[in-house]
Amino acid sequence: MKKLKLPLTSKEIKELHAGDSVLLNGVILTARDCAHKRIKELTDEGKPLPFDMRGAYIYYAGPCPAAPGRASGSCGPTTSARMDGYAPALLDAGLGGMIGKGEMSDEVRRAVVRNCAIYFAAIGGAGAVYAQSIKKSECIAFPDLLSEAVYRLEVADFPAVVAFDCHGNSIYD
């Protein structure tokens, strides 16, 4: 299992291959459908985002409220294909990669290759396990969306698998 520190360099991304098991360390952002819609609306209107997306990694998840003494409640991945319509534009705008559940479209795979980015798969149903990897959680955008807001998570040893690598390979083939 490879231990990775986010954000990854282009060289590190090129060394990863579909099927590699990894432990992610560093900062990831959460964003689900509603947040993606807001991000698109802001960018379509030429307005700045309330966070820097360049080099960021978006986890398709909505954290549950934290129990006392915890950084986050359960925080499992949602179905990534629901973000197919947004992901290519975000990757073209500098997004470093995504983390989610399940296959994404061929258009997303081409955008991953085009941008030397990466898509990691997380395990569905393991939200309580992922919560243990979250060391700090802070809402940074769209708080009215509650669990679908954008959260900045600091993670340690967050388990994932390379689903799409920058060479065009996929674990789903």
C-alpha cells in the first residue's frame, strides 16, 4: 500500500496505476451534487469560488455531524457518476482529482488523462471507517447546503484505490 501526501505532483500521479491501493494524507474537499451545481453557477457567471480548486481533491461525500470529541461523523462516498456532467470542466480548471464510489464516464476518464489528474475509488458502506481518518473538518462554502456543503477535511491514512490513472487505465475495464 502506497502512502501519499496530497497534493500530488505530476511525477507522483504518473507513477500511480489503476488498481493501486493507497493511503491519502493531507487535505481533501467534500462536494456533492448541490455543491457542484453552485460551483458551476458561480463559474458560469464569472464569479470567484469561495475556495481554491487548483490542485485540490474533491471527495464526493457529505459528512454527518460529529459526535463529541470527533472531527466528523460518518463520511462515506456517494455515487461518482452523478458528477459526470461537472468533473471534466473542473479538471480542466485545475482540479487535481476526485475520490468517490463507482465508475465515471469516458468523458471524465479522458479529462483525467488530458489533465494528468487521478480518480480514486473509496469503499461504499464504509463511512464510519472513513470518519476515523478525518482529523479536522471545517465548512468552507455553501453552509446552507448542510451535509452537501463544501468541507475542508484533513485526513490521515485515508484508504482508497486508484480507479482511473493518468494513462487512461481503469479498474472498471
